[in-house]
Amino acid sequence: MFLADGGGGASSPPEFGQRKLKVDPSAIPQARKAFEQALAEFEEKIAPAVADLPTRPWAADPISSETSKAFNEQTSEKALAALTFYKKQLVGVIDQLKAIEQQYILTEGDNAAMWGKHLRDQG
């Protein structure tokens, strides 16, 4: 399994490059599980942190108010956009791997010899 640089895509914001995932058929179940684990960790660790954004003025003075506003405008909005895009990408990859896995199962069944065929052909 490896990532290939696919350049920027029309469906992604310009600051986020699009990647193409190439997975050997025999590795699809493990790849799907890895992306599902990444999504679970994202939900566990990132979702609660997002609740702390945007930042709020930490003191009742104009300086902290201005700093908080500038931070939110320059950092929070971009960070939230990046996190939202990342989660969307994880979900998309998982959905695609599930669909590909189902297609292979329909075509090859549980035939372990066919699932490993691509590995033998390349080796």
C-alpha cells in the first residue's frame, strides 16, 4: 500500500493536496481497518478539542480580546477547515475501501488464492 501524489483536486480546498491510495487487493481489509482506527482516534482526540475553538478572551481586557480575535481569524478557521477536510477524506477512503472489498468478494469470493494473486504476480 502506498500514497501517490495526485496533485490538487477540484473537490478539495487548494491548500490541501489530493492523494491517491494504491492498495493491493489482499491488503484491502487491513488498510480499511487502519483507516477506521485513524477515524476512531480522530473522533476520540480531535472532536473534544474542537469544542475549545474558537478561543475566547482569557482576560477582561482589550489586549486579550484582540489577540483572541486575531488568533481565531488566522488559525482557528483554517485549522477547523483542515480538520473537517481530513475527516471527510478518512470517511471517503473507508467508504471506497469497503466498496472495493465488496466488489472483490463478489468477484473472487473468499478465494484466498485469488486475493493473493497480485502479490505473486509482482514478486
